[in-house]
Amino acid sequence: MDLETNKNEDAMRLAISTMKQRLGTIEQGGGKKSLEKVRQRGKLTARERIQYLIDKDTPFIEIGAFAAYEMYPEYGGCPAAGTVGGIGYVSGRQCMIVANDMTVKAGAWFPMTGKKNLRLQEIAMENHLPVIYLVDSAGVFLPMQDEIFPDKEHFGRIFRNNARMSAMGITQIAAVMGSCVAGGAYLPIMSDEVLMVEGNGSIFLAGPYLVKAAIGEDVDAETLGGAVTHTEISGIADYKFKTDEECLDQIKRIVSKIGQGPTAGFDRIAPVAPAQPEAELHAVLPSDSSRPYDMLDIIRRIVDDSAFDQYKQDYGKSILCGYARIDGWAVGIVANQRKIVKSRKGELQMGGVIYNDSADKAARFIMNCNQKKIPLVFLQDVTGFMVGSRSEHAGIIKDGAKLVNAVSNSVVPKITIIIGNSYGAGNYAMCGKAYDPRFIFAWPSAKIAVMGGEQAAKTLLQIQVASLKAKGQEITPDEEARLLKEITDKYNSQTTPYYAAARLWVDDIIDPADTRRHVSECIKAANNAPVEQPFNVGVFQV
């Protein structure tokens, strides 16, 4: 192993270590004191409930672990947006599991909590996954009610989705294991089956204090809306149990009897491990994101037997397109080539840049994959489209529009992995979050922004200096250098994968060595939903 490879591996391992340390803190939820209070009440924590529920030795693909990361500091933060969710196996069946974390502000809903829960429901709807809600929430976080309550993508959309999923034939099971109040009470009741834990679970539109204030009635929580009330008097709940474990055991039994639906029929054969080990991914990516490397070195460590059947190998070389298998699943891969390449005409093309020919090739390949019903995997390390008079005269906007059109109208599942840079319109063309990837993940090395930090900071500096000079203020070289550093630091802090994951621009940050497993599980989930919409690109630039 050479010095450069050692340097790359050290940088990636340090980034992974940082990610795991931060994740460890997030997994503590509201902190040790809050966790201890939960256990004193005989309850399991949100993560313990999920761990008990899922089948032993099966993968759990967590979604949104970094949601709300470093957000809401004025309220003490909101780790994982107060919800633990993801795809896990229950009685052998892939399910979407959504668990309120009662240690974070009693499971109250912040704005990012709503966004995360809607994303989890969206994944369930797109992939026809049964949904299991483990309910333990105080409802809307009142100090921020205006940002979570009334709008289209706010709290109320959750119940609209309950109704839509029911109409789609998607099973929904709700276990009320703690508080379930106000508007939140509709979620379990709009599910197919409702389970409650005695002594801890409660469902009511208004709690005892509000009832007293509204109508003067004195009533305790258990009498008002406890498990006995709702299984023996109102008939709202279907089952009651003494403990969390008994309740979760019943969920397993219910899921074990769900019938199999139609599948998309994506092709899968017996998996073969990559000939070049996936663990070596830690050493492939340069520690300096501006340095070139061969994207094929990454692809060959992800795909079965390291076999990648390239499409138009000698044309449009700044994007690699081709067919492969990942854990046995047939996939079409669209990836940015990061090394400098040369066209047949002798033109040098910079790595990570989308040129006319590469945009044209990728658009055609995406259409081919839709024709063949092959899921698409995008590997992003893109700095944008080529600029300048030569590219403009050659119609780079037109060719870029073809690629954006093909990505936008693609009907097969799209899974995006942001490996390195993800800048500007390149993010769009390579299926960024705005283009409805079925799943989107980032490596710890990812950078997501409208442009690179250095270029952006210099542009912003010029604007700021010009504004100050227009007001008659002179800027010394030292002041200009200070301003540049201030702008650069702020801009770079907004390009990290943590900033993106906090706002759910990506579903999660993953270890590169887990890429293959994540893609495989995501395609397995997508295979539950038949591709019914015809592929149609509409008006297409030629």
C-alpha cells in the first residue's frame, strides 16, 4: 500500500469514526436521565423496542438518524428528530418501523419530526411496505406549533397518508405504548389494528387538564383513555397487554400472517462477492476532494464479481454507464468519472464534469434501463456541467436538459449514493433529492452545495466588498482576508453531509463498506411495488 493510499484510508477511517461517535450520542436520545426515567416505568426505549421487534441477525436500514442534527439549540436540540425509523424484518417480512422517542421532549413533534415521519411514510407508500407505528408522543411541540401544525407538509399530512395507504392496501399496525394525544390520536385509529400497553398507553383528543379547563370534569388519564377504556368501553383498541414485550410479540404474530402481494419482478440471481473487496473502499477515495481518481475502482468494489459491463465505453467518458449486479440484483449504474479523460478528437475532459457527450450518453442509458425494468444506481461525485463558449455553442443546456428529463421521468427505482462532491445542476442531473430517488445516502466524504466552497466564498466576498465600498467604506487586505475566512467557514459548514442529513436532503450517512448492503436492501424493498406507470419523457430536446 503506497503513501497516498494510506493517507486516503486514514482520512476515511477518521471520518467514519467521527460519524459513529456522533451517532452514538444521537442514540442516547434525550440523555441518560431521560432513558433511566423510561426504564423506571417498565418501558423499553424506542431503539430497544425496534431491536426486540425485528428478526435476530437481520439488517435494519435506519432512515434519518441524523435528522435535526445540531438544530433547535434554543430548545436543547432534538436528536434524530425525536423519531427512530427505518426498514427492518419482522417475522421474515420487510416493514417500515416508526417509533417515537419519548426521551426527546416526551416524543413531541418538532418541524423536522414531521418532515422525517412524512419521509418514512413516503418510503412505505412507494415500496408498498407494511408500516408499524410504535406510538409514544405528547403531540405537537407547542413553542413551534406554527411551523408544524397547519401547512400541507406538516403534522396533519400524516393522517392523510394513513388514509391513502389504507386505500392502497398497505397494512398499518399501531402500538400505543405511551401518550397519544390531540390530533395524534387519529394515527392509531386510522391504522388497521391498534394495540395498547396497560398503565402506559393512553389515547385521547384532550388530556385530563384540558378536559378540566374545557368542561370542568375531573378524570384521570387511565379512565379517560387508557387501555382498559379503549378495549372494553369505546372499542377503539383491539388488544391490550401488560408489557411492551407482550405487545411487540403480538405485532410479530400479526405480521407473520400478512399475505404476499405482487412484485416488480426485478431480476436477481445468486449473489457473488466483489472480486476486489468492499473494505478497500476506505482507501480508494482521495482525502482531497479536488483530486482525480478512477471511479471504476469504486464500482468494482461494490458490484458482484467486480464485473461492470460498460455502455458506450469510449463515448462521453466523463460519465460511466453500465450494467452490473449488486448482491445478485441487476442494476444500471450511472457514475461520474473523476479522472481526466480524452475524447476521440483529443479533447481533454476534467473529471467530475458533465460534458455534452456524457449527458447525451447517460440520458440514453437511463431510457434503456426503463425499457428493461432495471433499477438505477447513481454514484455522485460531480462538480457540475462544463461551462464556456465552446460548451454553450455545442448546446450543453440542451444536452443537460435531456439528462434531467430522463432522470425526472424515470419510472424504475432510483437509488443515489453521494460519494464526494454534489454541486449545482450536477446534483440534479445525477438524481439528487429533488428528483425523487427511492433512497438517497451519503458517504462521510460527501459535499452538497450549489458550488464548491472556494468559488462560492470568493463570489460572496466580491459582492460583500463591493457593497461596503459603495457605502464609502475602504477594506484593507487584512480585513478582506478575515472576511474571506469567515465566509468560507460558514459556507463549508453548510456543505457537510451532516448539514444535509439534518435536513433530510439525504436519508442517512453510511460507511462506504455498507454501500452494497444498503443498495441490495433498498432494491428488495422496491421490488414489493410493481412498476405500473409507463415511461414517457414528453417533449424531448434533440
